[in-house]
Amino acid sequence: MSFGFLGIQFGFALQNANVSRIFETLGGTEIALYWLAAPLTGMLVQPVIGYMSDRTWSPKWGRRRPFFLVGAILASLALLVMPNVTALWMAVGMLWIMDSSINISMEPFRALVGDLLPSEQRTTGFAAQTFFIGVGAVVASSLPWMFTNWFGISNTAPAGQIPLSVKYAFYIGGAVFLAAVLWTVFNTKEYPPDNLEEFEEEKRRTAGFWNGIRESFAGIFNMPKTMVQLAVVQFFSWLALFSMWIYTTPAVTSHIYHTTDTTSKLYNEGADWVGICFAVYNGVSAIAALLLPIVARATSRRVTHLLCLVAGGLGLISIVFIQDPNMLLLSMVGVGIAWASILSVPYAMLAGALPANKMGYYMGVFNFFIVLPQIVAGLILGFFTKNVFQGEAVYTLVLGGCSMIIAGLLTLRVNDDDDIRLPAAGPVALEGAGYDAPVEIDPRL
């Protein structure tokens, strides 16, 4: 059920590592503002898709898989078009289309884990998703560098043109995206609602696109307490991530490679190295994801998330002290640990606090707190970079690191009633884990 995320992350990784580069190549200067196209679409698409997928059932295609398929086809086409744009406005528009399409596939994947796994397996389930996300992103982020250094394909181009190495990376990404999602579509079995007649009646009563929009925005005011607390954590976590995705390329090329000339060999070497850095943090996240359930059982999910976010925050802050490009890889280790936790632990905590029949809906509403920090990033980070940091984008990464540490500290306030850690011995009520009465725990466990 998680393999499709490898393809989805191919799309996201290519977007995150290369879109700012494309904007700069086409003459764009307000990079953070251009990125607003993505969150504005995500704010509409993800909650509505989650709402609609909750009310979908097909004996052949299931509940979530139709959305995987439609999103994958649209996203793959967008990945093929994006590196061939010839004007800035076209690049911004394609980001809008590409991000919307990826979101159509991604949100139901989150709900699928909540649908099919019991509480005691959800941390592992979301960690498995993170593993495939890491594997996909390692390869996708490295593709432009690989095409240049392994196959001799040029990573430079005349002013206003996208290098061939970037174009080929997006073509490969489109093919892998579709193939990986199709694997999940054809190899995952979904189960029908418990009471199909009641489900069909509820679907008829509440179906509709506009009803989905209305209900999705109303959901912000009806969130469970755990979800409200996690929303604040998500806001600061993703504000940090967006500062990294938007500004790492200008920060590295200017602060370490000391150039802003997008046609120069040095600039494009730096931009390619950003892809390697992103590959490293995703590779670290794939490994860290396998360890998260172990750490969570030894401590708690809240403490695990705190430790991971602090590691990520320190990684981003450390970039300001670096002049050797190779040292950036150490910074990315911390970011990778944080990324592994961001992609799994909050969703594992959230799934246990949600009603089963609204899993997709609330997962979609939860996306608001990924989208809102991106809107904030688009509106204020450009101002801070230009007017407070005097154009030094590296200090915007420091600001992001501080935001990530704040998110870690706020995690300690989250009520995680569904934490499945067990004491060494004695009777305990396993509330929220599918048990109705206290059970005796064997001390040998």
C-alpha cells in the first residue's frame, strides 16, 4: 500500500529541488511569491479529495484508489510539461497544475493507512510510507547531477532555457510516478464500509463538490483536541521546510558558490549540489523511518518527534557556518531525521484521534496546516530575505531552523492518548487501541 509513495515523492522531490532553479532561470526574482501557487491549490484540493474519497466506494476500485489513479495520470503529464515552459508565467501555472495533481494522489494515501491498519501498526505503517518517500526522493533529487556527471549531459543552457539534465530528470520522474502508483492501485485490497446501506445513504445526503468545500473549511472549527495541538506543530514544522525548499538553491549558490549568474557553470554546479543535498536528507529519512517505531516505543511519540525536529533545526542553522559544499551533507543528516518524523509521527498520533468514517476528511483538513505555513512563507519570507537579511538567503534558512525547533518544543503539549507503548507489567487499559477492558501484560514482553 505504500509503494505508490515512491512515485509521488519523485514528483515532489523534482519540484522541491528544481522549481526555484527554473524560476531563477526564467528571470524570476520574487521566488517565494511564485510558490504561492502550490499551497493555494492544496488548500482546496486535499480536503475536498479527502472528503470525496470518504464517500466513494466501488467493488472493483475501492475507496481511495480511484483518486490515486487520476492524480497520477495528471501529475505525470504535468512533470513532462514543466521543464519545457518558456516563460515565467507558464512555470508558475505549471507549478499550480503539478502540485494540484500530486495532491490528488497523495492525500488518499494518508487515509489508506488509517483505513487498513490497527492502532498498534500505524506508526510502522506511516514509517513505511516515509521509507518509500525517502527512496524515491533520493533518486529523483539526484537525477540532474547524475545525468551530468554519469552521462555527460549538459547542466547549463542559454539564458532563459532549462538545461537538458533537468528536462530529462522530469521525464524520468513522470514515468516513475505513474508506474509506482499503478502498482499500488492494482495490488492493494480495500475493504467495504461496515454498513454499506448506511454508507450509501450518507453518501447521497452529503455528496457534492461544493458541499465538500463547505464541510472541509467548517472542519477547521470542529477538530479534535489532539488535531488542534498537532496543527500548531505542523505549522512551524512546515514553515521551516518551505524556507528550505524555496531558498536552499539561492542560499547555496550565493553563500557557498558565490554566484547569482544562472547561466554560469558555477551556479549550475551549486544548483546540482542542492539536488544531492536533498537526496541525502531523503536517504537519511528512509533509514531513520525504520528506527522511529523503536525510538517511539522506548520513549514516546512526542519525545521522538521533539528530538527529530531539534536535529533538523540545528541542521538548517548550521548552513550559515559552512563554506565547503561537502559539509552541507552533514547538515542534511539532521534535516533527514526531522523529515522522517514529520512524515510519519504526526499522522500516527492523528489517526488514533479520528473517527474511522471521516479519516480522509480530517486528513484533508489537516493539510490546511501544511498549506497555511506555505502561504505565510510566500508572503513574508521574501520580505525578510530582502529587507531584514539584505538579500542573504542563508539567514532565511536559519529562521527556518529556529521555527523547526519551536515546533519540536510544542510537540510536548500534544495529547497522544493513542500512544501504544506498553508498561513492563501490570494491568493497563489500552484505550483507543481496540480493547474494551483492561488486559494483563506479560512482564516478559
